[in-house]
Amino acid sequence: MPFLNESYAGNTVTLWALGAGVAVATYALLWLLQKWLVLRMTALVAKTETHFDDLIVGLFARTKFFFLLAVAILAGSMVLALPVEWREFLRGATVLAVVAQSAIWGWTVFDDWLARYRERKLKEDPGAATTLTAVGFLGKLAIFAVVALVVLDNLGVNISALVAGLGIGGIAIALAVQNILGDLFSSLSIVLDRPFAIGDFVIVDELMGTVEHIGLKTTRIRSLDGEQIVFRNSDLLGARIRNFKRMFERRVLFTFGVLYETPLAKVEAIPSMVRGIIEAQDRIRFDRAHFKGFGDSSLDFEVVYYVKAPEYAVYMDAQQAINLALMRRFLEEGISFAYPTRTVYLAGGAIPPSPATAP
């Protein structure tokens, strides 16, 4: 057949057919091998407890068709005598396919590591969700940046000049969006320094609530009344934040007063009574109880104790139990709580008449 010896681009029809056949056969072989490996290894890894083999199966499953096609075309081109420019184009296309596939594999490995680390870390510290989200974002951004630079380099772009140009342009952009960048860097500071995390109850100046979301620009807090309060991240870093979630103990100070008519012996016994009542409570550590001083209408006592839990409800339950126990004990001892009163003592003798009533 004479047409088989005809030449196109330096190769006969026979060589072109041979190259196409090699490419098709290579692609079919690689595709079948991939499917067989995924099916075979999926059945095998189901019987093991290690995680590494699951990752290998995931990498095989995420091998894309364009990568197999690039390898097949490269194999088929080996039997052909192609022009230099064709070879360079084919080399560049193959490199791009390899880089793209490597990025997918790298992304898969990173996601797998992050998922396992998140599962392990969240068991120890539920507040780590914020940090892990930021780590995932920065890791994927780094992978994307590396892939983009490699692709641009293979496309003939001068990376050094590009980076220098981006640096000059970046200054102008930074000046234009400095408020947005300020919030972004504030978000990174919150993630890295972790003054609070999702789920923490915080007070920011006069506002308080539970942290619901920490974003790149804003942080959202759900208040006790139910509304959502939105803060700029830069405003949060400039404010004084009180994080009650990280409070190990709650210090409680309260006062009360008894009547001046209370006998001295019972006044002396009140601190020990209070101590016994507080020490009888669960999750409470007594600190002190003292006869503080003489008030306008009462003998004043000051008491300090610590609640061994940060929850506000635990504190209120303890204070309620202490108040009721004090009332019960004072009732038994005949001690009366003071309330605002005023006693007027008049000197003996008649009250002098006022000038208006004088004769």
C-alpha cells in the first residue's frame, strides 16, 4: 500500500499509526491498571487497621485522565521523529500535566493529614477548630502558589521579574486596601495567638456573648439576649477581652449585715458559722470570713470563697445554697439580718417651741 510510505512532518503514515497505537495502548493499559489497583487495594485495606494504605488508595483514585493521557501521548511520540518545536510543546504539556497531577496528590495528602490531625486535636481541645481551619486555608494556598509558579515558569514567564513586579504592585494594593489587610492580619493573629476560640464566652468592653465564628475580616458573637454581634478583627485585638471559658476558678465576694443589737458572743461566732456553711457545699473552696466594720445600720461581714468551675450557673447555685443555709442558721441562733433603719435618740426634757409658735 503506497500511501503507507507517504511522509507527513518527517514521519511516514506507518510511523504515525504506530505512534497512535502505542499511545492508545498505553492509555488503555494505565487506565485498566488504575481501576484494578483501586478495586483490589480497596478490598485489601478494608481488612487492615493502618491508615497509610487508605491514603495510597486515595492517591490512585484521584489520578486524573489528563495525566494518563499525557503519559500515553509521550510514550507514543517516542517512536516518531518530531520537529524540535513539537518536542518542546509536547514536553511543556507533559510537565504541566505532571505538575497539575502532583498538586492534586499533594492536596490529597494534606487534606488527609489535616483530617486526622483535626480528629485527634479536637478530642483534646474543641477550641482548636479555628486554628485548624486557618492552617488548612494557608496550606492549600501555599500548594496553589507553588503550582502556579511552576506552571508560569514552564510557560516561559520570567518568575523573577513577575515576583518583583508583584512586590511593587503589592505595595500600591496594600495602601489601597490597608483596612481589609489589617483585619486579615488581625485574623491571623487571633488564630496564632488564640486569645479566644469558637465556643468561648467573652466580654469585649461592655458587650458579651459566645463566639460563633471567626472569619478573615470579622468575628461574630452571640449575645445573651440572642442577637448576633459582629466585630472587626482589628477592633477585637485593640480591645480588652475577658475570656470566661479559660477561667479555672471564680472568686466570689459577698457581704451581709446583722443588727447592732446582736449579742457580742454571737457576733464572734458568725465567721465560723459562715465557714462551716460554705465548706459543706460541693465544688467550693472557702477563703475567708471577717467582721468587716460598723455600717450605718448594721454590723457588716465580708466573705470570700472560690467556685471550682467557670460556669455561671454553678456559681449561682452555690450562692443560693449559701444564702438559704445562712438564713436557716441565723433563724436557729436568733440572729437577725439588718436592713436600712434609723434610730433617733432625744435628750431628756421638753422640746423647745419653734419661733412661729412662741407666745
